Amino acid sequence: MSLNFIDDGKIKQAIAEVRSDSHPNDWVLVSYDSPKSTNIVLVGSGVGGSAELSRHLDPALVGYGLVRKVDRIDDSETVKFAYIVYIGDKVPILQKGKISVHAGVVKDFLGPFHVKIDASSLDEITDEAVLNRIQDNSGTRTRVLTGEGTRASSSSPSDSSRPRPKFSGAGPKSDGVQFANEQELKAEIREFRSGSSTNWLLFGYEGDNNVITLVGKGEGGVSELVDKLDDKTVGYALVKETEKIDDSLTVKFVYIAWIPDNIPRMLRARLGTHSGSIQEFLTPYHVDIHANNKSEVTEDIVRDTIKRAAGTANRVLSGAPSGASGSVHRSGVSFSGKASAKGPAAPASGANVTIQDVAEVKAALQDVRNDGTETDWALVGYDGPNSNNLILLGKGTGGIDALSERLSSDIVGYALVRTTEKIDDSVTVKFVWIDWAGDNINRMLRARLGTHSGTVKELFAPYHVDLHTSEKNEVTEEHIRKIIKKAAGTAL
């Protein structure tokens, strides 16, 4: 059942043109030369994106396409590639059965891409739908989840109706993490997201291996969940809360990553590579909380985090308009709304965090975002071990390595780093938010960090990926590139 690429030189040339920024062609489509064949031929390539590609598809056809799109973050434009597997609803059943085997071969032939789109309707591969999928993946599209954890009506139909990412069996992901009895876990999550009275789920590792299983669930909310958290084991939780705005009740989902200080160092070193798969498995959710102390996981903190993300908390940075929007997470990528404007910051409600010189901090972050400057990192931290006052600790060139030299075990630091990812001949700019909490920081400060995170995220957003760590060996160019590739879907 091996595939044959007929005139593969011609197909490769068409792919190279789509991948070249200097060539106008932005789509290529291949298919079988007949329904019962294993010969792949070039159907076409050209200008006009997925809309033009769609003209070559029909309900009786299987098509494999590569589309080039431009994603924009602030003043930076990045090139993204979408791999489309189209299976028309009139394709014979026997042919459909072979596609799962063939799709991987074609994928490797077409080369790296950022998102994969499985479609059976042309509505799922319109230009808008493809761009929405790309922006979902990169975190550059604002989108709201309904109480059931599905897309709000403002999303395009093709985007809201598409299936969630699939994992097969309990096999290892690319980072080595596995999910025991995966279908049963998914069933528990679906029931949790429905009208079930269960309002928290806790997942953890089976013994010393990389297998994730359900540790517990309950109806007693955050306080009951906290009782199940162990100071020597890692936990990943989903919590269901309700938020009341005027007379309307909305359901919100919260992802909590519990990583206590006392876990073994070898396990801690693996967590950064596991987080992407675990977050993807538990998406969608409205907000996330990373905690290593039980004082960071309380009902008040959870509710305050939800309110800040939804824009319903009463907190405004001086001189800034109210209503800054929060963040929604998918696949380890996070995107938040507007940060504050100029002027010194008033304390955020419930958080008591202030920014001493907002203009200076925002100017430093803007330098990092500006492709015209050499500044590629900026670091913000507290002006004392017992302080809630954030100041600019430094900025400069030299990327991750230069930033790492400024991090020590006795500080908390929030950093924005600009780096690049290269796919074939295309170079795309990526922004990374690093949340550094040294092992030796003041315990009272550590307990307050969970209440600060929402305000800090708003300040640094948008970014493509985030890293929460206290380990210097994770703040390296190599590790960051792995996280970026995993989030973008270009990891091998």
C-alpha cells in the first residue's frame, strides 16, 4: 500500500514555491490519480490561498494541501503554513480506510507546518477558517469560550464545529508523556464539562513514570481540591466555577498546574517538556494558575483570576482605559488583551501589585517587540524581597543566554524575549514570556505570586509561548526552541 509520487520533482518545485517568501504562489494541492490508486499527482498550485485551492476539490475527492498564510502580532508579520487533509463526504469507504496510513507519508513529503486541518466540507477551509485555526494555535486571535467549554457564537462556524485534537490510545507523545486509559479520561472530562455536579478533576503521574492518570474528582470546589494536593507530587487540575455578571451566570474553567517545591529534581526537569501535551489534553479553559504553595490555590484567588481575565474585576491601571481583556489558552499558547497605558499603576484588586514606572516598563517591552531595535529581552521584577512593587530590572541583547545571566535563585523575574523560528526559507518572529521564581525567594512573596499573575500577564501579552520555571537549565536557547516548535506544530 506504499504511495508513489508521480513526477515528484514537479511536486517538490510547487512546494518550494509556496514556501518561498519571494514567490507569489501560496497554495499547492496533491491527490490520487484515481479513487483506487496509490499514485499521488499534482492537482495544482497558485495564488489565492485556500479559497483558490477549494475550487479544485469536490465531495468525491481526497486532497492534501499546503497553504501559506501571514499571521500578525503588533508590528511583526510571521509566515505560517497549514496542512489540509480534505476527505469529501462522497469518498468511497474503502478509500477512506487507507487515508490514515497515507496522510502521514504525504505530510512528511510536504514538510513542516504549523497547523493541520482535517476537513470534509469546503466551509472548513475558507480563508477565514484557515486563518482562525492558525491564530488559535499562535494565540493571536481573541476568542471566548462558552460555559460548556465550546466556542462562543462570534467564532466562525467552521472553527467552532471542528473536532478537538486527537490522541490515539495511550501511546507516548513526542515529549514522552502518556495518558492511561485515554478514552476513559476523555469521558470523565466530557462529563465534567457537561451539567455534572463534579466541579474539579485532578490528574497526576502513576508512580515514577510519565503516565498521567485521574487522581481524584469531587463536588466540593477549590477547597476540597486543595486537600488532595500533595507537597511531594505534581498535579494538573481542572476546576469549574460560575461567574455572575449582572443577572447572567456563566461557567468558567480553570487549569491549575500544581508543582510543589519538594518534588525530585529529575521530575522537575521533565515537566517543561510535558506541559504542552497536558495543556492540550485539558483544553479548552479560560484561565490558568501555576502554583507551588497551597496558599496560591484558594477560592478567592481562583475567582479573582477569573474576574481579571473576564474584565469584570474592578482594577484599572492609572491613566489606562478599563476593560482589559484576559487570556484564553489552547495547546500551551496564550494570548491576552490590551495591557495598561502610561503612568504609575494603582494596585490591582485583590493582588496589591503595582508597577513603579509603567512608561519605562512598557517602553522596554516595546523595544523587544520592535524588529528595528537590537533589544531582544526585557526583565521585570520586584524592588525588594518583601515588595509588591514591580520595576524594570534590565533589558538588552544576546537573547535567552544573556537574560539567563540575570536570573538568580533569590529573585522573581518576568521576562519577554524575542527569538526566531526558521521553517525552510521562512523566518518567523516569536515572543516568549518567562515566569521565573527562584528556589530561595521569600516564602511570603511566593504565596502572593498567584494573585499577581493576571496583572503581570496583561502587561506582557501577547506572546506565543510561556515558560514557568525555577531551573536555569530550562532557560536555554535549546529548550525554548523546543517549546516553540511544539506549540507551533513544527517539532519533529
